[in-house]
Amino acid sequence: MTLRPVEVDFNESWNRLRSTLESVILLNNVNKKEWNERFSDVYKMCVAKPNPYPEELYEETKKFIITHVQKLHSQICLRVQMGDNLLVNYYQEWLVYRDGIQFMDKLYMYLNNQHLKKMKLGDSELNYGYADTEDQKLEIGELGLSYWRKYMIERLSDDLVNLLLQAFENDRLGNPTNESVVQGVIESFVMVEAYKKKEKDLNLYREIFETPFLEATRKYYSREASKLLAQYDCSQYMEKVLQRLDSEILRSRKYLHVSSHSKVSEVCEEEMVAKHLDFLHAECQRMVVSESRKDLHNMFKLLKPIGPGIQHLVSEVQKHFTKIGLDAISNLSGDNIANSFVENLLEVYRKQRDLINDVFNSDQQFIGALDKACSYVINYRVNSKVPCRSAELLARYCDSLLKKTSKSVNEFEIDEKLRRSITIFKYIDDKDVFQKFYAKMLAKRLIHCQSVSMDSEESMINKLKQACGHEFTSKLHRMFTDIKISNDLNDSFSEWCKKEKQGLGGINFNIFVLQAGAWPLAQNLSSPFSMPHILEKSCCNFETFYNKTYHGRKLTFLHHLSTCEVKICFSKKTYLASMSTYYMAILLLFENTDQLSFKEIQMSTNLTEDLLSKHLSMLIDMKILTLDSVLLDNSTVNKSSSNEEGSSPTPMKYNLEPETQLNLNLNFVSKRTRFKILAVNQKEVTQHQEVEQTHSSVDEDRKLFLQAAVVRIMKARKAMKHNQLIQEVIDQAKNRFAPSIPMVKKCIEALIEKQYLERTSSQDEYSYIA
Amino acid sequence: MKVNIKSWRGVAVWKWIAKDDNCGICRNAFDGCCTDCKMPGDECPLVWGQCSHCFHIHCIMKWLNSPQVVQLCPICRQDWKFKE
């Protein structure tokens, strides 16, 4: 065979080719030689000299295909008239034709590649749409498919589709269906257009099959829904609907083109769920309240895909969460309100979080609902005049964890509990209130060395920092470092003492030097006090040492906070007692005598009368000192020894006059060899008053914060509308507390008075005065 | 000895000793810090000049480093010398 163009008799070549085509298209056997010869015939016709015949070849082939398809069509019609099944017949012919036309396409490879592809329109021309696709010349395979569409599918479509729809209906009822036939027929609708690249080119499939199919599906499931509703209650209905949905989705996966899958489930959801929302919604509340997980999960699955439908469930869930949250923290009583408050809340939170994870697949909307419920519950005020206690209770809870107790606790456990308490912390609006309380309690723990471990303290501060930022914890950090610095300082002090040959009187001497501004200590509470001589020198030495180390600093001792450990040797047995410095000073006075008058003690210690009598009362309570009038008998001693652990001291129960004589109880006995004498509250600050004080100091801080925020904003903006300004201030404060609008207004007023701002001529506007 | 002190732990607070309440340069309180610092205390100490005026160390250093022929106390215009 030669590739050189030669003269060709078109009719003769075409006739040869045609007879082969008749076998190819019916998938009859064609031997290799014949195939090769026809292949080169196509080539020769296309390049023939002097006249090539590609046009003629194309036209003749087209006619051949059309005739073939028309013949097949009439054959099918004939057989159907004789009672054969249209679907099966069509499917069989299609299978043969589909493969036959593929082979034909291969045989025409030369024509396809050299002539037809070049005439094809490019993608850009198709996209801009000025080419009419009908005019286009197609490759032979494509040509075959397009004529199958025109002369076969379009003529049979009504009957085919009707049969398909019946088959689907059967399938839904669970009757056996010829799967491959249904699949194949639907596939043929897609395939005859699949060579067109664009999605919208699936027009045929869409028009003749998908649209009526969806319509039929809609009708079917609409009927199905009413049938199910009549038969079952809500939870059963949901079960059934989910089953139906699943099987319909499976069915569409099996038979339909991928673009239809989502449409089918949409139709089903609309008919069975969206149209019956009222029915489903009506059941939501009951299910939420009874927390029937299975029903809720089903409800979630049904409502989730249809957008707004879920909102009702979300709000029911939020209502429910809020209710059980409030239940968990209302009517708390007992010693440890803080503990039950936090643990109850955390328990509720954990349960609801579990519920959301298991039942609602951790859906964002439900997590949002939980957030809203939590922040409502945690910031809930029973009475609008009373500040919310959550911040305080949480701080107390942390305090109870971090404070040393007789019980040994696992550090890891504490850390875990602290970590969880941050969950609640995040919901608290009044973070600044928490900060105040926390700082106070931290100060107490640090000064009295009551922290369970410094590591736990530090990790809690870091957790707060993470949650609320550097500024929020800077004071807490400062307190922490002061304690560390003090330890170093004490080391250098004892070295300095050695160098200067200054003894410390055998006392383990230790001082915390704190920076005045960083600690929430009430300094006005200290009373005049003269140090016992034994310590006075050491204190002076320390002051000298400190002034040499740091310049320009004034050191003030806070003796009401200082404590000591004392060995009691005057009784029969010796005891080790820890107590505040004031007690120690009183007891030291009895060194050379067993009896002193109130006045004498006051002269020596310089304590105020009020403070002294409280301390003395405590010592009398403890039976360390006795009054002349109180007769000692051993039974009362033993009974009152429980006072050593004592709840709150009840001072002022003894009538102490300046002349009252106090005796050292040389017969003092205690069950324990180590005990502690409780400090006296200097100003009779009850917890209630302490809370009030803290809240009012928080209020002061808030005013300053808001004023600073207003000035910052106005300095940047120069002029601003009232509402806008208030919004920005609230935004800035959000991380610390939720300011009330009247409060912001007051701050603006105050700044106008201080001439930071002025009102401009336009309404509701302020400007900054530089 | 009837009572014997084993150990004593004192608590004391410190403040700057300064004649004024505010720094003459940044006008912030001495108990606070200069405008560049976040926390008062050791990180933002005070210094005294021989003229007895005192400032945040950061503030006076900024002043002394600014271009000028002789280094003067910004308040009394005497030669600035750090007090030992």
C-alpha cells in the first residue's frame, strides 16, 4: 500500500466501505485484512488526486447512519407492537449501536483527525456563542450519537420515560427491577450528548428525563409523606423519612447522572420535611426537654439540610440549656457555695457539650446556642440591684483549689479543675470583678504562704493571660515576681548580716518586700505598733540593707500582715504556734511576769485599744491568757480546745477595762502540739462588706477605664457622633466588662466638665479639645 | 524563755521617695511608669540628680540624649549630674 495520493473511483470505494460498515455497526465479525483495507480506503478517498472526496465521504456516511438508525427504530417499533418490552429492546439495540459506532469512529480515524477536527469550532468560539452548533461538522462517532438522539431517542422518548418512571415506582415499592436496563437507558440519554463539553449540553437528559422524573418523585413522596403522617407519631415518622431518604439517595446514586443527585434529595426533603415543618417543630420542645437523644438526632438530620428549619430547634435547645443552667445554680446553699456553683455549672456544660457532640454533630449553630445560654446563665442577676455573684464565686472557687488544705491533693487534678474553670471565666461579663477578687485572694495566699504550689499558681495566671491578655494579668504577675525577688533579697540580706557581723537573734528572719501599687492591700488598716526589741534591731538592719541596695525607696512595714512561729515554753508541755506578730508582741511581754494589766500591755505594744482588746479576747478564748474573773477548770479547757481550729473569733465578749489584769495561763494544754492562732479581722470586715468594697472599687476602676477609652477614641477621631462613640467604647471594654450606657454617658459628661471634650454645633456630636 | 520566736516573716511595701507626685518630663505619676513602659516598679525606676530633682530614668535619658550643648536639669537648668 502506498501513501501517495492516487486517483480513486469514489463510488466503487464507497460501496466497498459501505458493505464493511454494515458489519461493523452490527458488531459482526470483520477480519483484520478487510479492516485494514477499509481503513486505507478512507485515507485514499480523503487524499485522492486530482479530486479528494472528504465532503462526499462525510455526506454518504451521514446518510448511511441515518438509514441505519431509522431501520433500527422501525424494527424496535415492530417488535414492541408484537408485545415485546420497549425498554429491553431499546437497551439491547443501544448496546450494539454504542459499540458499533465506536468502531466506526476508529475506522474513520483519518477523516476525523485530518478534516473534521480542523473544522470544529474552538472552545472560545463556543463560549462566545456566535457559532451555531447545529452547523458544525461532527466526528463520525459523535455524528452517530447525534443521529441516535434525533431519530431514536426523540421519537421514543415519551414511551421510554414513562416506562422508566414505572420502573422507579416499582423499585421504590421494593419490586424487582431490571437494574442494568434502567441504568443503561438513562446512561444512553447522557451519552448521546456527553461529547459536548459544556454542562448545559445535558439538555436532552434534563428535558426528557430529569424534569418528569423529579416531578414524579415529588408526587410520590408527597403521597408517601401523608401516608406516613396518618400512620405514625413524630419519632416514628422521622425514622421512616430518614429510611426513605437514604434509600432514595442510594437509588439516585445507582441510576442517575451525578448532577441529579442533590436535586433528588432536595425534592425528597422538601416534600417530607420542609412541607411538614409545623408538625416537626411542634414536637421539638418535648424532645429537647426530655433529651431523647435518638429523636433529637433524627430531627437534626432532617432539619439541618433545609436551612431555616433548624433555627426552631436551635432556639428550643437554647431555652432548655438556659433553664437547666439556671436550675443548677439557683438555691445554692451550704458552706461551699462557690464550689457547688462552679462544679454544677461545669457539669451542666459538660453534659450539654456531650449532647451537642453526639446528637448534633458538633454543629456550630448549637455550640452558639450553648454559648448564648451559658453567658445568659452565668451573668444572670436575680435582682437588678444586686451585682452578679458569678465572678466572685469563681474567684473563690479558684482560691479554694489553690489554697493549702489539710487534704493532700493531686497537682494534676488541681490543674485540670483550674483549666475547666477557665471555661466559665470566658463567659463572665465582669472580668474585672473577677480580677479584683482573684488578686485579693492571691495576695492573701502569697503573703501567708498558703499556696498549694507555686507552679499551679503560675499556670493559672498563664491561663488567665491566654484567655484575657497580658494587661489583665500584669498585676498578678507583678505580685508573683515580688515574692520571687523577695526570696533573693532575703538571701542577700543574710549574707550581708554575716559580713556586717549582725546577728538575727537565732530567729529565722524573712521579709516579703512588695511594690505598693501592685498589691491590693489596705494599708490604712495598720495601727501604731512598737516592735519587740528582739526583732526591732533586725528590722532596722534590714531597712539599712534595703536602702543600700535600692536608692530612693521608702520601706513601710505592714505588721498586721506579718506572722511568726513561736515556741510556747511556759506550759507543762511545749507547743509550736503560728500567729500574727501582734500576738507575739503581747506574749513576749510576759517574759518576766505572769500578770499584766490591759493598760500596761497597751503602753508597751502601742496598739490601738480596739485592736488590742480583740487580740486579747482571742488569746483568752484560746486559754493562753486568763482573766482573774474567769475561773479555770480543766473541763472547759478541753471543751474549748476545738476553738484552736476555731471558726470565727468572737471578740469583744470580754469586758476589758484599762485596769483589767491578764494572767498567763501556765496550765495551758492543747491537744495538738502545733496550732495556729487565727488572725483578728482588724476592721470587722465581713465577707459581705468585702464584696461591697470590691464592687465599689471595681466601679471606680471602670469609670477611669471608660474615660481613658473615650479620650483615646476622641483623640484619634477629633469629632464623633454620640452613638458611634458609645459603641466604640463598649467594644473596647468588652474584654473586661459590659459597661452600662448610662455609665458611659456619665463619663462623657465628666470629660466635658474637665474640658477634654466639647459639644459641637451639630446635634449629638462631640469634639476633642487638644 | 517563756516564748521563743522560731521564725518571723515580715511584710513590707516600698514606694519611691520623691518630692513631687509626678515626673516633670512625662507628667505621669512616679507611682506609675513612664509613657514607654507597661508596669511601674523595677522596670521603670526613678533617678535623682544632684540638684535634687527626680525623674523616671527613661524620661531623663531621653532628655539627656537629645541634641544639646550642655546637659541641664530640665527643671532648674543646672548642670545635670546623677546623684550617687
